[in-house]
Amino acid sequence: MRAHVRWTPELDDRLRTLRWAGVTWDGIAEAMGLGRNTVLERGRKIGARRMQAPGPAAPQEARDRPARQAGHPLTWGMLIAGTVLDGEAYPYPVFL
């Protein structure tokens, strides 16, 4: 059984840096010489997250168009896809 870890700001920074670089929890645990659950729980506690890849940019025409009204078929369909409401009509009159 491993001894209790005293987390210092330096250890927290190292954990955050490794996680931001995309290293798995197993890899971080191995690099720091700690157990996987130890670094996993600490990472969750301090909010250590992986770097997110940027999504594709919206086409220019999509950025310049006015906002759609509530209940527009395109936006309503995206909101309810995969939910219990999938296929249901917007509960208010549909705006076209």
C-alpha cells in the first residue's frame, strides 16, 4: 500500500501540464510514480482537463445570417435529436 500523498502546488502544476498535453491518467500516474486513482481523483478535484481540439469554423454565410426564431425546424430538430422528444413538433406554432 502506498503512503498518503501531500499535494503541493508543484505536483498540481505537473498533473495539470501532463493532462493538458493529452497524457492519459495511467500515463500521468506512471510519470509521477503514483496510483491511477490517486491522480484521477486529484485531477478531478483541481479541474485538470485535456486540451480540446478546436472545432471547425462556421462558414461565413452562417456567421452573417440573422438568428432563427424559436421553433425553427432546423434548430428544434437539432435540440431534440436522440431524446424522448425526437420527432415531436415544436409545442408552439412553427415559424417559417
